[in-house]
Amino acid sequence: MKNASLIKAVENFGSPLYVYDGNQMMENYKQFTNAFKVNKLKVHYACKALNNQSVLKLFKSLGAGLDCVSIEEVHLGLHAGYNSDDILFTPNNISTEEYEQAISLGVKINVDNLYTLEYLGINHPELPIYIRINPHLMAGGNQNISVGHIDSKFGISIHQVPNIERIVKKLNINVMGVHVHTGSDILDADIFIKAAELVFSVVEKFDTVTHIDFGSGFKVAYKPDDLHTNISSFGKKFSKSFNEFCERQGKEYTLEFEPGKYMVSNAGYFIAKANLIKQTTSCTFIGLDTGFNHFIRPMFYNAYHHIENLTNPKGEKKVYNVVGYVCETDSFASDRIVPEVRKNDLILFKNAGAYCSTMASNYNSRPRPAEVMILDGKAHLIRRRETIEDLLSTQVEAEIEF
Ligand SMILES: *Cc1c(COP(=O)(O)O)cnc(C)c1O
């Protein structure tokens, strides 16, 4: 994405702003699907990463299904035109009523606890379901996003498979899919293949299974020299192990994944304006017209996001602490080297496609930013900036005498 396009987007739609490169999303999807050499492949885009209707429609046009973790995400998917049987519902700790709503909408249900397995078996005996297994593999660098390890709340423990078998047999449940999602930031193909072997051992126990879903966890580069999942070499290795399993079973399973971050992270840019440059006794702060309310990953996950000065890229390099305007600790980066920042310069954060806009809040009563998608060189507004009216719209004027 050219700096000029990003600057122009801010001129047209204001700051702070999320800008998405639609062509990069297409490229990511193609790279991902081309990496796997199997007969049947299905990718469900994990829409919690970035849930804008235009993004959902873009992935639908490429042939993707949708991975949804809440009934509201299911509704967003249906609204974007996805067929219900292209939507995989993979929630955690939801109510029985929410499962019922999802069933009545016709989406594929991924069960992640024994209670629900029994409940569905008794109340919806014909319903094909997926079962989410927790293989207890610790993967990824950040505790918060590693969901396969022993203490994780996700999935049914691999050690409880005998219990699953018992329930499935008794209630004659149609297990169409086995699912595993070991969490984000997996770098190592061997961990995936290890998990795969455990999953295969579960699949073998159920004749009805036709789909094997390996979730996601593909690591993308946040720093320029970061290690990331090499998708083509991973795909090659993994396809081999998958094809061997199919051959061994004499059956053609559908291989499924549900990437979020890989599809959109590097296609997103967050741009904010420098309101103030402030020297203190210890450092120089750049104060932006935004904060962790709009862009929480640095504060929440201690995530690194690469920063550039869009409007003074050739300026003399300086060391800055880049901070927001929220009235508490609100830091995007410390001791970061950036070309000299002047008042009103536009500051660019990279890798702002996944888990950025969708995690934004109204804290400090700030309206959330607009979103723009640039496709084939043309900028489209895909979410308008919120207003003070939006902030007030859910509040009810109660008849209270104060
Ligand atoms: C969040 C999530 C994903 C996507 O993970 P990424 O790391 O963004 O690719 C996939 N599957 C499930 C079940 C998830 O909850």
C-alpha cells in the first residue's frame, strides 16, 4: 500500500482511521489455499478478527466459509450472504438457548463440552455435529492466546474421548467433524503435525466423520524481521501427513482450517495524528489523537506494531515513546525509532487488520474510528465514524428525580 493512498484516505475520511487493503486479503487467501495439496479443502474465515460486512463478502467471493464464535457473528455472516451450511459455529461457554438459535439457523455446530454433546444427542438426534478436542499442546508465546494447553477452557479433553465415544454410541450421534484449535502464534509445523496425529486417532473412532478441522494459529510477522509461518512449506508437510491418513483410512476427508489473523493482519493499517510532541525529563512523547480504546493490542497483549511516520518518512530518525490520549497508562510503543514527528504528522501502525478494530471500545466516551477498504486503487468507506449521537443512542432516559 502506497503512503500516498493512506494519506489521501485520512484526508477524505478523517483521523484516526482503519484502512484495509482488499487486494492483500485476496492474496493472503490465495496463498493459503494454494499451500495445501489435498483433494478437498475448506477454509472458514474466523470473522472475530475483523467483522466488517465488506470483508466478509470479499472472503465469500473467494469461496471461503465463515467461522463464528457467537450467534451475533452468525447473524453478521448470514447478512453478508453466507449460506448457513458454510458457517461453522465454534463458541465456548454459551447457553443452551444460544445453541438452539444456531441450530434453528442451520449452521454447523461445533460442540466443545460433554454437557452439550449429551443435550444435543437427546434433543436433536439427527443433527450432524463437530466435536472440538483439546489436545493439551502448549503452543504460542502468549498465555492469553494459547488455547490448547492443560488448563485451557476450550474443547473436550483428549483424555475424555472414551466418554465422548460412550455418549455418541448411546445416542447415535452423527459426528461429521473433528475439530482442534491449539491457539494463535504457532510457528512450528511439527507441533501441528503432532496435534494432527492425536486428532487422527480420534477421527478413527467415528465412522461418520467426513471433515477434519485444524483451526488456526498461523503466525504472521509483526516486526520486519519476525519469524512467521511459512505457509507453503507448512502446507506441503501437512498435506503429506493428511493424505497419508486418508489413504490409510481409505476415505477422502475434507481438510479444514479457520484462519483469522493470517487472512487480514497484514492487510490492515491504523493511522492516527500527532496532536503533541512532549519532552519530559526522561523521554520524548508523541501524543496521538487516539488511544487503547481504538487500538488495544499493544496494551492488552504487549504486542509490537511497527510504526512509521507517513507524512515525514525521510525525517531525521529519533527515539520516541508513542502514547495515546486515554486518561490512564496508554502506551503504543516505547523507545521506538521513527523519522522526526512534527505536530499533525500522520503515524502509521502496521498489522492492524486482525483483532484491532473489532476490539475497539468507547472508553473515555470516544467515538470509534471509521474503516476504509482500498480495492484496485479505489477507496471505499465501509464503516462510518461514530458520533456523539451513537454514544447516546443506547442510553435510556429514566424517569428518576435527581
Ligand atoms: C479465533 C479463532 C480462530 C482464528 O485464530 P487466528 O489466530 O486469528 O488465525 C480460529 N478458530 C477458532 C475456534 C477461534 O476461536
